Amino acid sequence: MSSVEYQTTIGAAIMVAGVGVHSGERARLVLRPAAPDTGVVFVRTDVDAPDREIPARGDFVSEVTLGTTLSNEDGISVAVVEHLLAAFSGMGLDNVRIEIDGPEVPIMDGSSAVFCELINQVGLVEQSALRRRIRILETVTVEEGTKKRASLEPTTGKALTLRARIDFESRAIGVQEMALRLRPGMFARDLAFARTFGFARDVDYLKSMGLARGGSLENAVVIDGDDIINPEGLRVEDEFVRHKVLDAVGDLFLAGAPIAGTYTAEQPGHALNNALVRKLLATPEAWCWEDDRDAHSVREASDFAAAAVVSG
């Protein structure tokens, strides 16, 4: 069997609808097949603007508070994209156009499971263009305060390895660690089901800021002190760190291509992940393009890397 990897798109259009966890507004997504080298592009169908397209790239990230928001130059945005993008990355989907008629990707059950199931139903179609990877050549590290740190390091093979550690005062979470190598099938099996989580003490404050208006026990794990409020409890004991790794898969997808390297993080979050992606793309000596025609491919510039250098 050939080990050459080609780009993919979805086998048919996918429609899904739901409520945004922060806006509380309903939105419908229509995922459509896209040509090779399109990447992932959101299209806001509910707004009247000259440019309604928003590329899913790290330099288009405009907000990282309790979710990742993308905005184009006209200020058109789409929020909480990370769970959908994690499904794309984990399932090996490269090219898709996403029509959305609201400001925020539906939260569904707080995980990536529904998106993975829908992609599985229509299947992936292999395209004619080779898949390009971002090969990490030198370690890139970012820090936030004294407790938050993330890095991308060189590794062998084509896959992304992820290692994460979290430490919370609540005994419902405590210290959790996870490490895995993102191989085909592993995301849907080991990460996709892990739900987002939050603390009951923060709900009123978040709502006063216009956030968490669509949040509920149906789309998040809620912690009150040392207790989990959800009557069904956790799906697995370490669901919290699994969700943090899920978020990292989605946020790292914004580098613009699969990453061949090792991601290691302490107390990871969207701000830290985006800072890491931006620093990577702004450090050309730390990475190169690679595909299966040439495992030692020559470094070359890219539109999104150049944009990251300018904006970063």
C-alpha cells in the first residue's frame, strides 16, 4: 500500500444546526466540498458585506477568550471554531467551504463528536493534489505568566504528537496528563467525545459579559466547587485534559496544514495555542513545507506565513 498522502474533501454536502454557547443564537452550517488547496473557508451567508469569506488561518484569529474567533479584514467574524476544526484535523479533512448563517459555530454537545459522525457518514474523497505538512525543524516555545507554557518540537514521522498537563484546585479535576500520537482513527476514538467544561461560580459573570448565553448541562461539564453538576457525570475520568487536547488539535489546525512535530503544553488554552501558531509561522527557520515527493523539501514562503509575520 502506498504511503503517499493526498489532499481530501468531503464526499457530499453536510448540514447541521444548533445554538452558539456564547451568543445563544441558532446557526446553520452547510459544509460543501472544495477544490484542492482551498483549505478551510467560512462564509457568513447572513451578512451583507463585500467580503464574507473568512479563511481558517492563525493570522485571522481575532479573539481567544473562551473560544477561538476568526475575523476577516472587513470585520466579519465567526466564533468558537475550534471543535469543528479539531474534527477536520482529526479526521484528515483538508478542503471544505462552510456556509454559516450566524455569528458562532453551534456548540452541539460541547465536543467534536457530532461533526466527526457527520463526516463519517459522507466520507472523504481523495483529491489529485499531494497533502503538504509543516515539518518542525527547531523548537518553538511560548509562555503566558509562570504556569502556562506550550512548545512545538521536531519529531520523526508524519504525525502530530500531543502532550498536555492541567492542574486545577478543584478536586473534580485535579492534575491530569495525556499524551498521544494523532494517527488515523485515534481522534474520533480517543478525543472527539470530550466535552468543554466550566465553573458554576463564573456563570453570572460570563453572562454579564454577553457570554455563555447558550450554555447548559447539555453542552458543557459544569463544576461547582469539588463536584460535577451534570447528573450523568463524566464520559471518562480524564475528560477534562482530553478536551484540552481536542482544543489544541483545532487551534493548531490554523497553522494551515497538518503539523509533523510534538506539541507539549502546561495549562493550555486558546490564547497560548494561537500565540504558538503565530510564533511558528513568524519563525521560518523553525519549519519547512514537506510532502511525500520529497521528505527533505526546500523551505518556501506562503501567503499565510507572510501574513503572520506582518501581523504577528
